[in-house]
Amino acid sequence: MGTELLQTMELAAKEKGAKYAEVDTFSFQTLPFYQKQGFEIFGMLENYPISDKKYYLRKDL
């Protein structure tokens, strides 16, 4: 269901002229899901908020 929702959102963004999609997530959440969908890490904060990591990901549309 998440893949279908993401694909629908990406298609709508492309139709509006978007060149890329950007998301952020924590190390204990959905990082593997986004990477499987073609997103690449472009930034990371360590110990955020306390002992986890926050990832910033991007995908060309």
C-alpha cells in the first residue's frame, strides 16, 4: 500500500513539473522502504533527537 501511494504522489508531482522528490525519516522508521523505492541519502544528522539518526533522502523524478 505504501508503494502504491508513493507512486501516485510521484506521478502527480511529475505532472506538475517537479524534478525530484525529497523525504526525511529516522533510523528506526522507514529508511529501507524509501531506499527500495529509489531514494538516495543526501544528508544525515547523528544523535537526533537523542541517540537515533535522521536521514534526508532524494529521488529524481
